Amino acid sequence: MAGQDTWRSIPLHYAIIEELERRGGSAKDIELYRALRSRVDVTFSEFLHALMKLEMQGLVYVSVLRENLRNVELLRKP
């Protein structure tokens, strides 16, 4: 599994928050993943896990638009 072999230069949850800020606080999950993928070596499963953690911490809100498509909204900065 990629990401467990080496340390990331920036934690994944910070990269997600930065990208959301860059996009005005809201983005589709696949667009967000593709943007992160160009900067960070991350699998889609790791990305979804990080989103779930951020949502449980109250930092983002993830809503399902349709099957396999989610909207991610930044609620507040950590």
C-alpha cells in the first residue's frame, strides 16, 4: 500500500484542507482526489479514510450527491 512505505512531507489531512481552501471551500471528491494525487502519493482508499476522519472532527462535511460522487465542504480550519 502506497503511503505506508515512506513519510509524507505534508500530512494528508492538511493537504485536503489546503486544496479545499484553494477551491473556495467546496469540491467534488474525485476532483479533490485528482488534485491531491498530483502532489501527494495517496490511494483513493486512504483519501476516503482521511475525509472520514476530517468529517468526524467537524472540519469538513461530506454529502452524497449520487452513487460514487460526494461533495466535500470545508466547515472550519483546524
